[in-house]
Amino acid sequence: MSGLAQAAGVTPKFVYSIVNGFAGSLNEGHLNALTNNPNVAARP
């Protein structure tokens, strides 16, 4: 599982090792955690 996904409490549908990312459904809490994580490069 992606470290970022796990830290945000997200269960990813797909994990991408090439770009070190994941895809999954996010609720508002997940989105908030990821948006405020300094290790996340992409923002909504």
C-alpha cells in the first residue's frame, strides 16, 4: 500500500510505483489529510 494512502487512511484501488502515487475514493477527511501533507506534490 502507498505510504501516503496509508497515512491518510485511504484504501487505494490502484497503486502506481512509477510515479509513486495511488488512485482511490476519498472522503472529505482523506482529501483534507492529503491536501495538508507536505509530501504530496499534486493538489486538487
